[in-house]
Amino acid sequence: MKILFYFGGFAPIGGIETFCKNLLLYLQAKNYDCRLLCWGQNSPLLKSLKQTKIKITRSPCQWGCRWNLPDWLVLPLGLQQVKQADVVIFGKLLPNKILKQLRLQAGSYKKFVYITPYRPSSPKNAEEKKYFLEALQNFDVILVQASVFKEDLLKIGYKGRLETIPYIPQKPGTLKYFLTTEPLKIGFLGRLVEDKNISLLIEAFHCFQDKWLQVYAESRVKREQKPSLHIFGDGHLREQLGQLVEKFGITNSVIFHGNIPNNEIESAIASCHLFAFTSRIEGQCLAALEILGCGRPVVAIDAGALPDILSDSRLGLLVESTHPNAFADSLMQMANLIERKLISPETIRSAYLERYAPDKVGERYKQVLDSLL
């Protein structure tokens, strides 16, 4: 089977791009003929794919172009590539006009698959709903990452085939245990952008630190060092977030590590006791799966596929409130579980592998693709 990954813009770092790489490598290992069509910077992620001999067709357009131009500029390459594929997988919902042209060029016997990057948002009016549904009708199957994503599409009126499959994560490495000799470390892994709502995380951490100090002052247990927040990732909000940290007076307790190379991510995760996400908008949150695979629990706001992931209480805590104080209470609860040894890296990884083992998830993608032809 010849599979074309029509992924358009390929950011230098990101969960969707990492998922694309993981799925490409899995399917290639199963003897599928895979090709990636994209535009963007020649990033380390793309270089790693080239080293595995994945076929890549790349437009010279740079990542970050505005006005949706890249979707159109890659179209000539797309029209050529779809003719050579049996199945075309899209990681982005392209404008309807582009999808129709690709469909016309491909012919009715080619199969189009759309993998949603985020939770579908409800159309604002009847015209927008009509346009949205017309775009979705171009696909033979839509793959979503959580049950709520599927429910949203059904409510909007989509009547085509839907399958719920999580993103395929990387195979976790050697399990590392909690560093019980070090003060509590809370981590965040992701881009420093508005959707991640890191300002809420910083404010919640400030509340958490106050609660933590109060608890140990009352218990008369001496603590030499305060808990710390470790932010792994970078983005245009870095300076603004630094100013917020200064405002709360917690500069010594919040460490910005910047972007972490792929080969150092597991070590970065293992250096912390737990991870926290306060996103406004989220998709699968592949970072959360990587963290759980390393045996670290997650505390997260109800966003994207995180409710499905954290429906298993062995993996972490879901916070329904977006109030900093409520999130801080959940951090306290998780810190208490870790300190009392009621949650362990072994338990977390075991629960994670039951649902998200890469081979198990990859097989589900393979079964869907095989069913199309």
C-alpha cells in the first residue's frame, strides 16, 4: 500500500509533527510505502526522518507563512503526489477548494483520511457549518483522539465514518525512579504559546508553594528547599512569562530550560516528580503520553483528549476548575501521593502501556488503513 502523508506545514517541534514521525516509522516497519509531503524549515525532526530513509517531498516555503498561502503553494506538489498514492493522510483540515481539487485529481478509488489535530470547534453559523461539513465529506474516514471529539463531530452533523485512536507515542526507554532525595520538582513540557495557558500554571504554582510551606510549617517538618517548577520548551511568550514569575517573587523557584533536543526529553522528564498542563486548547497532548510512558504522573485541566487519558486515576488527576487555587490543591494532592509512595513510576507506566503501548496503537492505525482497500 502506498501512503502519502499530506501534512502541509511541518513545524520544527510539536506534538503533531512528532506523531507524524512516529506513525511514519511504524508503518514503514510494516512494509508500507510511505511518503511525507510538507513545507517548512529543515528542522532536526525532518533530518531524523531523512536518516530513516522516509521519502520526503518538501516545498521550499518557510514555516510561519501567513494568510494560508502555504496550503496553496504546496498544491502543485500535492496534485502530483496524490496520483501515486493509494491512501492520503491529512494532518490538517485544508480549505475546501484545495481538498476538492486533490479529490478530483486522485480519483474516486483513492482513499482520504483526516487525523484531527485538535478538538473540533462548533461552527458559528449555518454558512460556516455547511462549509465545514462539505470539507469533511472529502474524507473516507476521520480519526479522532478522544470520545468527546467524536461526539462534537456528530453534533455538528457529520455522518461519515469515525474512528477513535490516540496518537502513536514513542516507545519509552529505561524506567527511572523518583528522586526521593531531592525537593519536589514540577515540570511542564511544550511550547510557550497562548493555547498552553502557562500564566495560569505559574500562578497556580505560586499558590501551591504557599500551601506547601504552610503544611510543613504546621507539621514542623523541616524542609531545606522549596518545590520548583521546571519549564521545558520555548516560544514567543518566554519574556512575558519571565516577567510574571518576577511579579510573583518566585524567580528562584521557576527554571526556564528552553527547547530540549529529542534525545534529552526522557532525561528531562525523569528529572521531575510530576508534570502539569493548564491548556485552554489541546489535541491529544502527545507530551502527556511521553511523560506517562516515563512513569511520571500528570495533573491537567479538562482540555482536548486529556479527560480520556486521565480517566484512569493511576495516571494522574484531572482538574475541572480553571482557578489557580483549585489547580494548586490538585498539585498538593499529587505531591502527597508521591511522598506517601501511593503512586509509583512502575504503576504509572504499567497503566499507560495497557492503553497506549506504541505497537498496540500502531496496530489500530494499520487495521483502519487496511480496511480502506
